[in-house]
Amino acid sequence: MRLITLSALALSASTPALAQEPWWQAFHDPLLNAAEERALDSNLTLEVAAARVEQARALARRAGAALLPAVSLSASAEETRQSLHSPLGSASRTIGLPRDYQLYQAGVGAQWEIDLFGGLSAGRRAAASGAAATLADEQAARLSVTSDVADAYLHLRALQQRLALAQEQADLRGQLAVLVNQRTGQGLASRFDANRAQAAHAAALAAMPALRQAIAVDLDRLGVLTGDRTWPERLRSPAPLPSGFTPSPEADPAALMRRRPDLAAAEARAAGAEARIAMVKADYYPHLSLSGLVGLATVGGFSLASSDSVMAGGGAALRWRLFDFGRLDAEMAAARGGRREALAQWRQAALMAGAEVGDAMAALDEGAHAVAALGREVDLLTRARDQARDAYAQGAVSLIDVLDADRNLLDASDRLTQARETLARASVAAVRAMGGGFETAQETTHHG
């Protein structure tokens, strides 16, 4: 396993910059491209993630607005008839004031908390970090969904190809069982040989239901990922398994890993935890707020536009948590604990990222070797099968020898299909580990 250390990670504090070109296009499969586009448009996990980004951005805007004055407009109209039996009504009648009166008011008020010790600025930074983390989470969800679509698609195509090979294998073993039975009846083969041939035919038939069930599972999985249970029906017809791809030789895994959205989210949350400590620290000091009001008010029939109707006021308020019985100290301890947790989560994410990238690169290397070796085996067995057919045409070997050569070739072809599937899915795992794609080198050789 290749391990990339923390010192190699020099991660930025910004959200990840994912590859501009869709990475799945490296498979050169139009149906896979269509499945990915459908998932990006309709996947419900992505819809949830987008809604969370919208919420986080709104909260960040609200936190930024706390640094600015809050201005409000007000207007009211009131008409009152005093009870003559009430103290106020009785007094009004005594001094000759009217029993009924109207009160009209209109004004503009403002309130502004001065950010003396940086608490509001820290709140804005914390909210911005939360929004950045949520955006990175959305990008991580996009990467996860597109990777899952590609993985399910590749598995589906491999299963379809293996099912076709299994059907061929069952047909060949059925023919072989018939021939062995004939030879047994002629006294040229034993009953043991006949039973063994029939058992091999039964085993070949028994392998197919599991493959068909796995195909149905992949189609259902793609239905969930694309947000439409009926859409994957167009994938039911078999199609070739796309070839895997590998990173270009000059690609630096440590540099590519910086684009991983989960690392960006962890780093943004660590920055938010640091900002929350600053928010609590500001509460150790006084909070000063200013307020003011300018407006008009009149009673009765006096003109509201008169200069005599102008009213104005202003003031300042000081709030200081001097004695709160340790609540502030507890809040600071909790904030510092949150920072410690966030930093530990970032370090854990970075370590996991290094391991995943190293594992992905190793899987690609070993997978390419396996495909090459099995490809050579299939080539050699193809020649052997052709030679057996030529020899049979000349009467040098029996039909059983030809069928046995075909069986060996189909077995090797099935192993090659599985190796090609493993390599293609390792390409997807490498994309996921590296945060959304990379430049590709020459694709692995396709063995039909």
C-alpha cells in the first residue's frame, strides 16, 4: 500500500476545485454518460445536498448582516374613546379635554451593535466556514453519486458479459455430457466419466441464476441513483464492458488529493471551530449597541407634516456578562473541545485520504498486470482451441478434445472479464480517492 503522509498534503482552506471535464467520459461510453447526466439531474441525495447549501448560504448572509445597522420603518394610527368612569377619562372631562382622540405616528428606527471585540466578525467567519463545508459536502455527494453510477454500470456490463459466457459454457458442457453418454453406451467411457460430465453441465447451469439476480440488483441500484426506476431498462440489453484507465505518469497523487471535497469540508469545519472560539472570547468583554429614532407624531387634528410633530431620540446600551456562574467558561471549554474534535477529524480524513489514494494506485497497477497476464492466457488458449479444431477436422483428435479446449477458453475468458471489471472499477475508486478525476494515460488494452 502506498501511503501519502500528512506533510505531503498542503491543503488549501478553500472549497475543492473539481475537474471541469466529467471524469466518466474517459470510459468513452455514451450510455454511461447518459446515466451520469440523468443522476446529476434527478438524484434525490443531490437535491437534499443542494437544499442544505442554500440554507447554509442564507445563514452566512444573515451572520454578515449582523455587522450592519438594522433599520426599521413604523407607522400607526389609533383612535380612542375614554371611559368617563376611568381615572383618565374623568380627569380629561374635568380639565375640558375631549373624550375622543386620534394618535398618528410614523418613524424610522435604527439599532447597531458595535463590533468592539470581534465577536460579530467571528460569527460571520463561522457561518462562512459552515457554508463552505456544506458546499464541499455537496461536491462530495456529487462525486459519490457519479462514482456509484459508474461502479454499478461497470458491474452490470461485466455481469452481462459473464452471463453470456456462462450460457456458452453450459451449452458446451451439455454437448460434452451427451457425447460422454454416447461413449458410455458404446463401452468407450465409464459411468464415472458420464456422471462427471453431467455434474459439470449442472454446475454451469447453476451459475446463471446468481448472475441474473445480480444483474437485476444493479438495474435497481441504477434506478435509485438516477431517480427513476424505469430509466435503467434501456441498459438491460448487453453491451461491451468499457476499458479502465490509469492516471498519467506525471500525475502527483498528493496534489490531486487536494481537490477531495471531504478534506475541504473537514478543513472548513476546523476553521469554523476556530471562529467560534473567537465568538465566545468576545463575550468576556462588553457589548455596546447604539439606537436611534426619528419620526412624526400627532394627536387629534394637528398636521402630521408640521415641524411641531417631529420627534427624535437616541441612546446607547452596554451589556456585559460579569457574573454568569461559569456559563461563559463552560462555553469556552466547549468551543475549544469543538476545535480539538474538528482538527482530529481533519487529520483522520487526511490520513484516510492518503491511504485510499495509495490503495487506488496499487489496485490500478496490479489490475493492469492481471489483465495483461489473463489476456495472454486467452490468446494462447484461443490458439489451442483453433489447433484442436484443425486437428479434429483432420481426424487427429476427438470432438471431446475440441469441446474441452472451448471450455478452457471460456473459463479463461470469464476470468479476464472479471479482471477487466476489477480494473475498470479500480479506475472509479481512483477517481473517488483523488477527488473527482485526473488526466488519463493510455487506456488499458481491450480484450473482447
